[in-house]
Amino acid sequence: MPKNNDSKVLVRLEGVSKKYQSGSNEIVALSGLDLEAREGEFLSLLGPSGCGKSTALNIMGGLLKASEGIITIAGEEMTKPRRDIGMMFQQAVMFPWRTTIENVLLPIEVFGLNKKDYVAKAEELLEMVGMTEFAKSYPWQLSGGMQQRAALCRVLIHHPKLLLLDEPFGALDEFTRETMNQELLRLQSHSGSTAVLVTHNISEAVFMSDRIAVMSARPGRLIGVIDVPFERPRKPELYGRPEFTKLVVQAREMLGLA
């Protein structure tokens, strides 16, 4: 089912700007970005390469400090990385000396929690993504898609409220990418987490999202928000529906591509 538009806001960015110094030049990556993500929804940040999407995501995750503006998570101002945020990037970054399940359990060790309490959860997540028989395998024995499945399990192992996803399947082939997108939607719906995805793929944004935040070229600003009304679970047949094409055209027009 589509998410309720009255859902409580989990993440809010108000007037967020980010400036970098490059030699004697000042580069403005973001300028006055206002954005919100609601509890349980899937929000995509859509825009051209270099528009500040990843910068905005890293600010939400506490990995970068905004030059101006306020970021709040569940009503609390963001001042540093939080345990209830999970981040996933384009590269899986699996430690080669650890098995799949040991890589999945890594955040539990980092947070100083009792690993034994989370083994069953790790096994459940691996089963959900069809990786049970590879739990004892090492990264070099896995395909790129398998490694990203394991990375997805790793980011979900500690029940994060917020999933921040920076083109996590961008390096995979188209077939594997579509399969992984469906896995991500299924797991995100199962966990109830709020997800924010960075992408410059318009069709992917429409397929994945409850709402799409369309951003301008640098300096990144919010052009507008597209509501995506399709029911869940999403299936590949959606790509062929006229309503899907209409939203793709709307996004292209907002980006100046039509």
C-alpha cells in the first residue's frame, strides 16, 4: 500500500547549504535545501550527477557537517553519526578475511553489543535474500550481487530507523540491479525503516519511491516533489503502465530533459 501522507516526519532539512573551499575558489554544493522524509516511506533524491545528492545524504547521516541550516532526526538536531541510521554505498566494502555472516554482524561488534543476540537475526536476513548457503563463504567467493545482498543485510542488522542509500546497486548489471531493487523494497517494507535513495535514474526513482525529491544542478536545490501513488509490492510489470510513463515524463520535464 502507498504510505499515508500524514505520516510523522522522521528527517527534516531546513535551509541546508554546503560550501567547499577548492584553492581560492568556493564551491557551493547545496544551497538552501528544504527536505523531509516521513516515517516508513521510501524517498528518492533525483537529480543530475554533481547536484549534491550524495552531499545531502552524507549530511543526513552525520558524516558531513552542513555550512548552514538545521538537520533533525526524530525531532533531535543532528550533531554526529547515530546508531539508528544505516548507510549503504555503491561498493559493498566486505572485509575479505570475514565470512558473509561475520561481515553482516560487523556493526554489532562495532557498537559493542552482544553478537550472540544477533546471530539469529543475521541468519533470518540472509535467508530473506537467498544467501543462507553462502553464510560461511568469503567475499571472493561471491558475485557482486551477492556481496550487495550481504551488505544490505549488514545495514539492517541493528534495526535502523533510517536507511541512507547512495546508489547501492549502481555498479551492478541491469538485470541484477532490478532484482536487488525489489529485494530492497521488500526488506525496507518488512523492517519499517524510512529509506532515502540517491539516484540519477528516473525510472528507478519512480519504481522505488513513495515520493521523489527532484533536485537542480549544482548548487543543489529542491525543484519539487513528485508523489508516486502505486500500490506495494511493486512488480516489474509496472514499468509498462501508462501511469508509470507519465511520472517519468513529469520528472524529465522538471529536470529540463523533455
